[in-house]
Amino acid sequence: SSPQSKTKILNLAGKTDIPLLAGLIKKAKTVIGTESFVSHLSASIGIPTVIIANGIADINQWRPVRRGRVEVVKNPVECSPCYLSKGCETMDCIKVLPITVIEKLRELL
């Protein structure tokens, strides 16, 4: 069997409520997500979390408090943070290489 067949990745966007989401996160080995409620929740529970920063706001101002179990990935573009509520047309700030996310995840494990 291929390594991909053993991978357990769940995309539950729009499919859970907060109590169910918290229960699922408690059982997770890791969480990879954008700068959002889910990332803050997983960090507060103590789950190793990789956050893909969107570049709209300053991640250092809004990142979860538990820094020891949280790694942030961002694309350092000149226009970030832009503070545009809906971002821009290209959203270059969120375009990160998957290998960068994997490397940060390995640092946590």
C-alpha cells in the first residue's frame, strides 16, 4: 500500500459544530489550518498546530498564546500585513509551499 493510503486527513469545513469540533481536535495528533478559530482552539487544547498565516493581519499580534506547540508558516511578501478585510485579488501572502508546512510540522513532532 502507498503512504497516502495510511494518511488520515479530515476536512470537516462546515460539517461540525463547536463541541464536536473540540472533541475531534482533542483526538488529533496534529492540526494544520489557516489563521482561524480552529487553529486557536487546537493550540489551546495543546495539540501541535501549524498555522498558515493569511498575511492580512499581523500574525504576531493574533497568533495563539501557546507558542511551544504552534508553528507559523507565511509567505513574506512586501504588502503584508495589508489589513484589507477580504484580502486582495492575488492573495500571494497565503501561497506557501507544502514542503514548508511539512517541515514545520516535523519541528513540532
